[in-house]
Amino acid sequence: MGDPTQATRSVLVTIELLEAILLQVDMVTLLTSAMRVNKTWHETIVKSPTIQQKLFFRPAGRKVPKSSKVAGQSEAPVTSHQQAGDTTPVLNSLLARKFERLFFDIAGDQSYERRATSFDTLPWSTSPDAEVEFTDPDRKPARAIQRRLPLGAGAVQDEEAAKKRFTRKDASWRRMLVSQPPPLQLGYLSPDVAWDSPIQGRRAWKALTPTEGGLRMGQLYDLVQHRAGHHPLHSSWFRTHWFRPQEPFRSRLSREICAELLASTCVVVEMVDENDSMIPNHPAAPADVTTFDAMYRCEEASITTLELEEVTVRRNGQLNAICSIVPVQDVVSDYLKNNWSFCRTVSRAA
């Protein structure tokens, strides 16, 4: 009778067999414990295309049966970014657990807008109060504060260490694809909601930005974190649409643009700058952008440059797409003029 220990050892040093075993291991164990077993295991995990796809570091192939579905949903329609036979994207479950509804609010047909203070809900935040900022389905701003118990010196040091691990250079989560297969473009929507604007609700800015081999979490996080903190008004509300538009929208135009963008990709970031300072018990967000960046900006943050296209609704109800070199004189365009590192306009015929 053979030695079972020797047989086990033989299996674990056979790369093909080891790879097959590791493919049955969950993502967290692969990223932490398994990588540290020995050099062979580490190299197998790093060099295996299949394992790298499982860990969302390498894009998966796009051709699978047409009948793929999103978990918890009925049959999803095939859009232009999914050629016939492509799979409906599956979200990165590890990222969805870590960032929760801050970026992955996909539970139903509605989603909430959030502000910079919602970053305080991240598990590694050292903020004394975790503020949850959102608007309810009736468009009424709401604010909830989760009081945290006083932390001892040791706990504070632990949280500071967790923040550094999260925001440090080369953090692995930044390289993770948001889904498999990954979206090849990132949609962006910013409606004009200025209360004193004569075309309030009838103008918006949109962009569809290519990604390098697929959207990774670092690119998505940097864009939202920067825009949530660096804006010209009292608040910058944000949310992320996955696969389908989620109600409520500020206007019919916003809804139509979001649907249009989601016909070309599976993810759209919606940002709404709003001067809502008159609302009681509603401080500016963030209170101090320097402190906000110190807490949540990553060491290797890189802000995506967007080519924004202005869309307005004509009196006859038809859409008019214009991108002008000279920004329109309003608060949003003033912001664009002063933030060229974030976006730039392009010339486009109406």
C-alpha cells in the first residue's frame, strides 16, 4: 500500500493538479493564506491565467451561452457591449462586500445618492462618526449618523494601519476588475439641477470613456472619490448604476442618457453637484477637502480625463448634443474650466 503522505506531496508539486485544487479555493484565501504557503504555490497563483481570472486580475473570455443571467434577476437583455453569445457580467463579489452600497447598490430597482460623508462608512475609516448621506425615493435629503464608541489608543492605531494598507501604493484591490467579463468603457452622467437655471432638468453632461483592458476598481474609486470631494457647491451627490438604470432620476433627460450609456457599457457613474445649503442640519460635504483627501485618497490615485458632451432638450422635446470649446457660463461649466485635470471639453457639431 502506497504512502498517503507521499501521494499528497506528489499531487501538490504537480502544477496542473495544484492549479485545479486552488481553483476550488475562495478568493480571500487565495489572496492571503495560499499565496504564502511556499514559492511554488505563489508562482502557480500568479502565473495561472485561470486563477488570475478567478481573482479578477485578468479579463475572462466574453463568449459563453446567451442564456446567462445576473444573480437575482430575470433574463438580462443583450446590449451593444455584449455581442450575441457574450455573458452578462458578474460583479466582483469581494469588491462588492468591501465597498458595499457605496459603489455596489444593486439590491433593487432604486438606489440612493450619497455624498462625501458616506465614505465614512468604509470599514477602515477613522472618522469618529460614520455619516450616511443619501436622498430617499421622494428626493428628500436624509442624513443618519452612526455614533461610534470611543476608541482606545490600540484601536486607533489598528484603524490607521488598516487605512494605510488600503490606500498604499500597489494595493491589490486597485488592480481588480469590477466584473467578469469587465466593462471596456466607463459611463458618466452629470445632470444640471441648479434651482435658478432656466433650463433646470433639461441639460446634462455625459461621457463614455474607454478603459485599458477593462475597468478596474482603482479607476472607478479615484474618479468618484475625487469628484465627491472636489466640487464647487455645497454637495456632490453620487451613485453607480450597474446593468440597468435605477430610479429615481432628477429628470427624464437623466433617465434617457443613463439608459443610452448602459446600452454601451454595464456601469455608469452619476454625479450631481447641488447647492442645498439651505436644508437644516445639512453641513457641506466634505467639511474640509484636505482632510477628506488625507483619509480617502490613494497614494497612486490617477484621475480619469473625461471628454464631456453637453446634452440639452430643445423646446420641441428633441435632444441636442453639443460640446463647445467655450464652456457655458453656469456653475457646472465654471467648475469644468477650473478643473482641466479632471475633464476637458471637445468640439462636436450639433
